Amino acid sequence: PLSYSHRPPEALHSIRQRLILWGVKLAQRAGVPVVPLALKTDFQGNGRIIKDMGAVDPGKELYIKFGNPMFVEGKGQDIHKKVVKFIVENLKSWGVKVHPDVSMKNSG
């Protein structure tokens, strides 16, 4: 899951950014729109075997929001920035602390 609540190590941050960009490029090659998705993942704990697949805490509210579909033009960098901005803005509106580097690098 994509989460910008804490500053991730540079390698992990870079992987997350590349995953979004790969998704943008894949959508462009397939001729389909990119649909941004923001998901607050604190409702799920860490798993024993697979970290991202832990127990769900039914006491926590689930926050999920889909953005408007966007077709990719050019190299997709504008769409990439819009997707990251969408995620960051929604996480902030849900009370998640977002590291300033993420907000500044991807605003646009």
C-alpha cells in the first residue's frame, strides 16, 4: 500500500514513486485512463508472514477515495504528479501527517 505518513527510506520512497509511474506508463500503453486511489492503511496491522497482510482492526474507520479517470499524454509525468498530489491531499484531509518533501516535490 502507498502511504506517505512517515518519511520512508530513500530506496523505499523511490520504489513507491516508480510503481506509480509504471502504472501511468502501463495505462498509457494500454490506452486506458489512470484512476487515482487514496487509501489510509492504518486499519490493518502488520502480518506475521507478509507484512502488508495483517489483521484488520474493526474499530478503525476505513478511508478510501477514487479520483477521476485521466488519460495519459506525453511521458506521463504530469499525471504522475497529479496522482501523488491526489494521494497526499486526501491523506492530509484524513489527518495523516505527510512529510514535507513528498508534498513539495510532487505539487504541481
